[in-house]
Amino acid sequence: MITAGYATLAEFREYVSEDASQNDHDSNYEQCVTSASRAVDNYCGLPPGRFLLDSAATARTYLAGGSWPLQIDPIGDVATAVVKTGTGDGSFGTTLTVTTNYIFEPLNAFADGEPVTRIRRSDGQLWPTSLYGAPQVQITARWGWPVVPAPVRQATLQAAAELWKRKDAPFGVVQSVEFGPIRLSKDAMASVSSLLARYQTGVAAVALA
């Protein structure tokens, strides 16, 4: 079973040119895709499964203040999103109305297959100022990406294929560099790095050799 994977078993089998009628290696393939997906997260400096869309809405809180757009974690579905403000005492008693009180940005994010990552007040009001580090905004939403980005899916498939091929290499690796828990060939590492460059947060857990 693939856990929070960025590619499906069918996609990986096609990628390694496995006959669809053969399933002898499916269990190992699933492990490769899962490990590659976590390596992608690690390289980008993101928590596990961030490129997937949460199945249910959960609440997160943020520090705010002033008229600047509020930077938030990626939201992949705003249909049931709820935005509330508070007074710094741990409660959030004021529910804002989308369009009337705020808008999500970037404006055309979903049309481009991207998440929204900012909220801007549209009513001329200011975000309540956070005092003493107390969060003043609570957002309940389905977090993540609306769809897995194509470059992320491709990087996952490449990394998973490298992991699968490693079983045939002496000592499991030949001329490789670190990519999280996976060691990739230098050519594969260059390709994967290029695919994931725009998704890095700058806090990746590992540095490239």
C-alpha cells in the first residue's frame, strides 16, 4: 500500500515499463513510491504529504496585524473554509465572510492547479493585532494542494525508479548522492533537483552533496 504517495502504483508500473498483467513486484513498487514521496517532502523542506489535499477540514491559527495580506499554509479547497478572528484570549468569536470581508490569493490559483497561500481583507478593515504572541486568526480548511503538481509527480517517479534499480547495483548504489533516505545517481539527482527547485522552502532537512 502506498502511503501519502505522489504517484500511483499504475503510474509507477508504466514508468518502469512493467506489464500491466504482472504484479509480482507490486508490494516493492509501493514501498519505493512511498519512500520517494517522503524524500521529495524532505528535499522541499515540507511535512509529509503536503502536496496532497487533506480529506477533512482542520483548524489552524495565525498571528496577524495591519492591512498586509496574511500569509497562510497552502489551502487546496476553500469551499468549506471558515475564517474567524479573535481577541487574543484563545477564542475566535467573529466569523468573517468571504468576498465581503476577505479574499483568497493568488486570485487564479485553482485554475492553475495551485493552492491559495494568502488572505487579504476586502472590507477596508485591519487584521486584529497579535499581542504577546497570541494568535488572532483561525482558519478551518482543507489544507494542501488541489492536485499533485506534475513536476512533483515526475520527481517521485524518477526517485522511486532509482530506488527500485538499486537492488541490482553493487552494494545497492553506484556513484550516488543523498536525496533524503534515497541515494540517487548524479544524473537522476540533477533532474530531480531541477523539477523540485520551485517547491523548496529553504528549510530542507538535507543538503545536496
